[in-house]
Amino acid sequence: RGGQQQPRAQPPLSEVIAAIDRYVADALERKRGVVLPSFCRIGWQVVRLRSGPSFRPYFQLLEPFCRSYNVRGAKQGSLDGEVCPMEELNVSKVAIRFSSKLTKDHVFSGLRAVVQQIGEVAGQGRPLNVQLSFGKLVAQERELRFE
């Protein structure tokens, strides 16, 4: 009777990317940023103007990612404002609130696979263009930027 359960197949990475995209877009709409573990920080830079605060997109690769894949983040403006509050990506929340099929294990392993693929492609100097709902991740000549 102690039959083994078959492991559930890993869903396509496109489903994982779509769920993470919805999670990050939701955070950005709430003027918060997200730290994607072992990869980057995406959020807003708040610049105080006479007319009130202005929010500019903020993207920073994490140092371990840069070292591991021999890539660099594009210099995108000066840091003349403060960065909005950041939250670490919550894989359980991604699975429960932003997907109808994924488990937290799917999200965790899928994110790791996507980050690895991005790093390998960018680290080889190959061009990369990943369209998300809130912008586009571009790699060119070992440099990554968000447009």
C-alpha cells in the first residue's frame, strides 16, 4: 500500500514567468519594489520635486549574479533619490495569488532556471530581449538593462 506518488511535472517556464510578472506588476502598482533572489532589484526611485514626488523606474542587478555570469548592469541615471521599499519575492504568494496551477516549488525552481538561462545567455555576450508587462529586460554585450 505504500505506493510512491509520481512527482508533478514542472510546468512550462512561460507559466512561471507570467505569474512572477503579475506579482512584480502588482508590487510596482503599489509603489513597492521586488527583490528577485540571486538576480535583481526592480522598483521605483523617488525623486523629490517642488511639485511633489516623482517616481522613476529602478533596476539593479545583484552582485552575486554579476560575478557568477560575468555580466554588468547598465548605468541608468544617478541615484539622486531614495529607492522605494523593496520586498523579497514570496514564492508562496506568487503560486497562490498570481497563478491557478503553480505550486511554490514550481515557482522556486522555475525562477532559478530562468535566472540561470538569462545569466548564461548574457554571460556569453548573446543578445536577449524578455518582454514583461512592466518593461523589457535587454542584454547586449554582457550588459543587462531594463527599458
